[in-house]
Amino acid sequence: MVLNAGNLDRRVQFHRSVLVDDGFSESEEWQDHGTPVYASKRDISDAERLSAGQVQATITTRFVVRWSSFTADLNPTDRLTCEGREYNITGIKEVPDQRRRMLELTCAARADL
């Protein structure tokens, strides 16, 4: 797979969970992490499952971003938003033959929202 700047045609915003103390208790809150970055996006699968009497649809998507010290620090506990849909990051790896140039993020999102 050869990637160049023309393939990075989407903007994604990363989010990181932080603990917020409201004076009574601490709660988890998702906040923007860094500035939006360019990415390529490819949907790779979708699925439906029945859970508690409801159908839940999910979609698995691969995003590719440029490697940087910021993107190298991302981890599967982070999330990203692309075109209004929120994705959980399930895996991060370097793109083969693109060492320290590109990272591939495998993500999952609810398709029924």
C-alpha cells in the first residue's frame, strides 16, 4: 500500500479520558487531545448482534495517519471522531514498509447512532 498526502483526505480529532473533580466526586470526561490531523479512512467490516432484545450495529474502520511524536503516543484507550461519528481505537500499528512514516488505527463505532 503506497500512501501519499493525497490519500489523507479526512480530518480526525482524538479524545483522551481525564478525571475531573467536581468537588463532590471524580468522574471520567472525554476531552479533545491535540489538534485535528489528516487521515485516510477505509471501512473494513460491519456487523449486527442481538443484545438484551435490541439490535446493535457496529462498523470497523481503518484510519491511516502520519507518524509523529503525537500520533506515536496514541493508545487504545483513546478515541477519535471523524465526520461526526465517534470511534473507539482497538489497535495501532505501523503501516508495513512505512516505518516512522504512517500509523494504521483500527477502530470500531456504533453504526446505528
